[in-house]
Amino acid sequence: MPDFVLPPETTSHIPLLNPADALDLGASALVIYFLLGFEEQIEAGCLRETVQLALQGAQVNMPLIVDVQPIGPRVVLHQKAIELGVSYALEGGADGVAIPWSSRGSFETVLAMAAGTPVWIKPTTLQEASAELGEVLDMGGTGLWLDQRLFASRDPVKRLEEYRAQIHQPEPAG
């Protein structure tokens, strides 16, 4: 886990809100991390929580987006881990998935598995985001899934405006 100074000793599921409370606060979707590359009980717990959140969300008409996180020490083939995470997410009832960008071929596989379910990519870096987004949109992806790195950029609003223009006013292919 490159974002941490020290690796975590334990991994826990910590729900922030239940779907009904999230809806009351104005949320438009539920999001859950699906951790891959850890012990079997952690991955099984992620699948169980995904299914439960999908069922709870369906009761209040809230879609579930699964953020696939292939970050554990057991991840050997990053692209295959992403594809496995997407498979688990879709089987668990996800209405959309957010995945790390890995390659065009892997993304094509994910889109085929998703069969019309929205797929967002998490860009490799903010500097690569526009190029990766262009490729994703050309292939039929939904858009970008941005994280805290956006707020560390020099001008987050300007970046968002650039991404918005690219997504909602794409230039014709030429």
C-alpha cells in the first residue's frame, strides 16, 4: 500500500452511513471499496458487504458503485486482479464500478464483462488523466473516478472544468 508510511496491521469494514441515512443527506449513490490481494476472509467479507449494501441500496433506490482496490500483498497480476474485482462487484450487485487504469486490453475485457454497467477509471496520475480519459471514452467507458490527488493539484477547479469539457463536449475523432 504505497500511500501509507507503515502497512496496516488489520483491515476492517467501517460503514459510514446506512443507505437510508445517506439518502436523507442527499447522496445519489453508495460507494464501497472492494479490497483484493489480502487474506481470503477479507475478500470474502468484501463480497458479503457488497451484496448486503446492494440489497439495502435497492430498497431505497440508491445505486451501488464498487471501487475496486487491488492493493494487497497477494496481488501478482494487477490487470487480472482488477478483472477479478469487477467480476466480484458485478456478481455482488454493483450498479457501476471504478477501477484503476491498467491497459487498453484489460479495459476491453472489463467493458465486455460489465455489459453496459457504467465503468469509471481511476487515472494513473493527474498528468495522465486526460490522455487516459480520451482512450476510455473512445472505448465506451463512463469517465473518471477522481480521488484526493485532485485536491492536492495546483488548481482543482480548472482541472475539473477540463475533464468536464472532455467528457461532455468531446472533440470528434479525426
